[in-house]
Amino acid sequence: MKKLKRNILIAVTLTLGSVGFSSNVFAGDTFLTICENIKDNNPKALKRTLKNDKLKVRSLPKDFTCNGKAIFEWALHNKAYSVAELIVSKQTKKKVKALNYLAKAEASGNADVLAKVNKRIN
């Protein structure tokens, strides 16, 4: 009887361990897709990816980066200005100020992104 309980415990542990691993891999794929959508300047695909995984731009982890850059910086780096405008529109006024989006938008040289940031701050 003891051996049976031990075998059941091992089976349950292995099953739960594999489920946890699968979800972590899935999350990694989701974040990779988000980075690709930003790089491709595809706001519709970005919205779809976020919606499918029940995420929002505001709810992404603070340390989430694409190639070491925050998502707004990544969008500007790749000249994905439509996505940059979407990111600004989905952030709070406080966060836009705190993350210094205005200086980053000015450095990008894109008037539309700069206007969107100014509108969000004011």
C-alpha cells in the first residue's frame, strides 16, 4: 500500500511539473510574438496577441524587454511609430512621465509620436 501511494505521488508530481513547464514555454512564445509584432510595426497583430492571452500593455511585467529595450524604446528603435503611438495611448499619464517618453519621442524625431506623448502628458 505504501508503494502504491508513493507511485501515485510521483505520477502527480511529474504531471504537475510538466504542466508548469508548458505554461512557461507558452508565456515565452507570447512575449516573443509581442516583440515581433512591435518590430513589424503591426498594431493590429499586437492587439490580437495581447487579447488572445488576456494581457494589456499596462499589465506587461515591468522588466519585460525586447533585446534589452523597453517596449516603447524597442518600437522607436525599429521605427515602428504606429505601435509606439499605441503603447503611449495605453499607458497612464503618470507612467508616460515616469518613463521619460517625451525625451525618447523627441530623440526619435517622429512628429506624430511626439504629438501623442504631449497629448497624453497634458
